[in-house]
Amino acid sequence: MIGVTERLDLAASLRALRRRADLSQRELAERSGIPPSTVGSVESGRSKDPRFRTIERLVAATGARLAILDLDGTPPVPLDTEEWRDRGGRHLPAHLDPFRVTWEGTGPVDRFGYLRNRLIRDLDRRDRAGKQLSDLNYEIRRLGPRDVTTLAAIRADPGLALGDAPPAGGPDPTTEAGQDRARLYLRDPSLCHWIAEEYGTGRVLAHLAVRLHPRYPGRPAMVVLEFGARPEYRDGFASILLIAAMCDEAERCGVGEIVAAPGGRAAARYLRRLGFRRGPRQRLLTFPE
């Protein structure tokens, strides 16, 4: 097996294969359909960059075959998406881990989404490989109608603020009327409010609130209402896993762009640090006029 820093001696390898097959250069040329001059040029090393198909035919004529192997000697497994094509009939970008997306408001749509951020892709691949993030002391979960108390704790905790803007993610459930509005907020099917919650204590380490807006022209938009994290968790997995949850939901719903709500500029700047961009036909971060 050839390592990363080693270079295959193609001429010596082909001569060894020809000797094992007990073939002369002329016989090898006849079997492979390659001109004898080309065979001699490859074996002598004069051909510095022979065509891959030429080498493949020469090797096959000796009864051997070419193979591409990982460093552990195993062949690479074809992608599950190998047969997928875009509308132009081209392969999808393999390194972006494409997957099909639908939006429940319009039914199944033949559309593809991508995990564009490298950190999120690495987490997604680690999860699909069955490797658990067992070193984390928290879990990511979505708030539900019974989490009014948790929402109140988020509102009352200045350590979860990101930037100077006031929270835009929902009502303040510190009053009786506010609790009723908070229950309606948490029951809203277009709303997703995720938290990174510490095991055992229930302490919120980071949170992210977004809302789907299917009324936008074309593909639906997802509005980032609020994103906050404690300073020690802003550059760690807690924030990244929240963003991963948002991306999963966006891809599942066929979201065309992500919009930062007024007052969410600090969150937008943070998301751009994680790889989100402002530009056409991408997962956008734009600001309503």
C-alpha cells in the first residue's frame, strides 16, 4: 500500500506485473490494444504523465487491476447521493453533504439542501457515524408549551444576552398576562426556540429562537428572532449545535433565506462568523427595511 508521502514507481510496477504474466512488451501491447511504443515509453519512465485509462488497460492485460484505497487499505464507500443530480444533470457538491428537503406547507418538493458550514458538517458526520458527544454536559432541546418557567429564566438572565439589543423572541412571562402570551408563543407551530440545557441543573447555557414565514415570495424565509449564549459557550459546541438544529429545520422546511430580525444584528454578526454569508441564492443573513 502506498502512503501519503510515497510515490508509486509506475515503470517498475508495470514491469513486475508483465513478468508475472510472462508477457513481452509486444504481447502486452497486443492484449491491451496500446501501441508498443507507448508501452515502452511507460516502462522506461519516459512518459511522465500517462493517461489513467492507458495504465488501467495495461494493468488489466496482465491480469491485475487498479484500485483506490484509504490509508487503512479499504476501498472508499460510494456516497449515498451518488445517483442524485441537479436540474442540469450534474453531480451535487459531495463535500457539502446534500440531502433532499421538503416544506410541509407545499408538500414534497424535489429540491436539495446543503450543510455549508464546515463545523456543522463535521458534527453531522460524527453523529451519523454513531460517535456520541459524551464529553458534553448539556443537551439541545426545543422549548414546548410547558416551558414557560424556562422562558422566564431566559428573559431574566442577562448572561444570555448577545449584544445590546433587547430580546425579540417572545413575551416576558414575569406577569400573569405575560404567561398567557408565553404559552401562545410556545404553542406557535411556526416558532422554534431551542436551548442548550445543562444536565441535572436545568441551567440554560445558550438559546436560539427562529420563526418560519411562508408568506414570503418563493421559498419560505426563516427569521432569527433571538440568539444568546453565555460568554464561555459562545465559541463552543453549545452554540454550534443550536445553529445545527436551525439548519436542520431550515433544510427540512425548504427555507430559501435566513433573515435577521431588527435588533438581532449582534446574532447576525455571530452567524456570519460561523460561515453564513450575504449573497444571492445562498442561506442569507439580511435585514428587513
